[in-house]
Amino acid sequence: ILVIPFGDSQIVSMTEREDFVYKAKLAEQADRCEEMVEAMKKVALLNQELQVEERNLLSVGYKNVVGARRASWRIISSIERKEESEKKLKVITTYRLQIEKELKDICEDILNILSKNLIPCAVSPESKVFCHKMKGDYYRYLAEFTSGNDRREAAENSLVAYKWASDVAMTGLAPTHPIRLGLALNFSVFYYEILKAPDRACRLAKAAFDDAIAELDTLNEESYKDSTLIMQLLRDNLTLWTSDVTGEVETDEEKEQLQDIEDQDDPQVTEKT
């Protein structure tokens, strides 16, 4: 058994690492997202580059725990905007702040792990893009509900992370690679939702879509489903955004249809080596 130093005095073997991964899979099947996250955090804290399966499990675990709260926040915020009773507003606001605290804790948790444990160990282009994309995503989630200087700082950090990931993806990953496409999708959503720049969002999404289309015939069978799914999401968002750029007004329902890679019902966009 290969033994790896862990922390100050603990020793973790490869078998135990495999046990953490297996427990995360069990937790996912049992729909126990928090425990899935805890299991994968133990793997991340080993300070080694994550394998494809481990990256997916970590991503899906955090996506599920943060996704439920993002959805809750949107619902409560919508109710808060429409409520006229001051008495009810007080209760609603307190509840919204509780959800925001949970969101902040989750985002800061994974951002800390990314900065201290995962990004320093990322070697392959896939790992580097994955980690910086994830960093951009979770700063974006912070920017969704914060305001003032906190929102500005989160947005700036998100932009820096997405740009760093894009630079690596442009040189290290094929235009049809699912990670590169997923990055383009989420980065374009950032431009649209956070920076309120629909024209920039459209240009980024269209360029990613067109570049992938041009090389679609070179896509291997294993990545075909993943890549074409994200390409469809890029096209769906472009359809919505084009009306905004041309001056048409979106309804609230149309805005809710805006999609990023974390909004999908599928467990994950599987990465392929």
C-alpha cells in the first residue's frame, strides 16, 4: 500500500483515498449531498492532482449543495420583492439572510480548498481549467446575492479566474472539449448576469459554438454526448440573449430559463481524458 503524508501527523493510504471516493459515490446515490462533499473534501485535502472521476464527484457534490440554496434564494427573493406587508417582509428578509449565510459558507469553503489544495496541484490543462473555472463559478455565485464592495470584489475575482481558465483552455484544450465548452458557457453567463454585458456574452458564446462546430467531425464518440449537450445550451442561451441585444424585453420566465452547466438535471458533464 502506498502511503501519503496527510496533515501534520496523519497517514492516509491509497486504499483510504479510494474509500473516500467510494463513499462519495454512495452518498450521491443515496442523495446525501453534504456527505458527498465531506468525503470529497478529504480527497482534495491530500494535496494531489484529482483524477477525472474525483473532479466530477467534487464538482457534483458542491453543485448539489449550493444549487439547492441558489434555487431557494431566488424563490425567497422573488417573494420578498412582491410582498407589501411590513410584518411579513421582516420574516422573509430574515429567512433570505439565513440562506445567504449558508451560500456564503459553502462558496468560501470550496474557494479555500481550490486556492490552497487543488490549484497548486493542478498539472494537466484539464485540471487547471477545471479548477479555475470552478473558482470563477463560485465567486459568481457570491456575486449573485451580495452587494456593494462585496459584489464588486466577487465579480472581479470571478472574472480573473474565468480569464485565466480561458487562456489555458484556448491553448491546451480542443474547441470541442467538454471542459472548454463548459467554461465558455459559464463565462458567458457571467458576462450576461453579473456584468450585464449581453453583447459580450453573445460574442463569447457564439465564438465557442462556432469553433466547436468547425471541429465537430474530429470529436470522438466518448465526448460527443457531453460536448453536443453543452453546445445546445450555448445555442439556447444565445437565442434568449439575442433578443436582449436587439432591444426586446425579456420576461421573468425567460430569464429563469437561462442555463449554465450547473443548472442541468444530469449528474455532471463527464470529463474525458
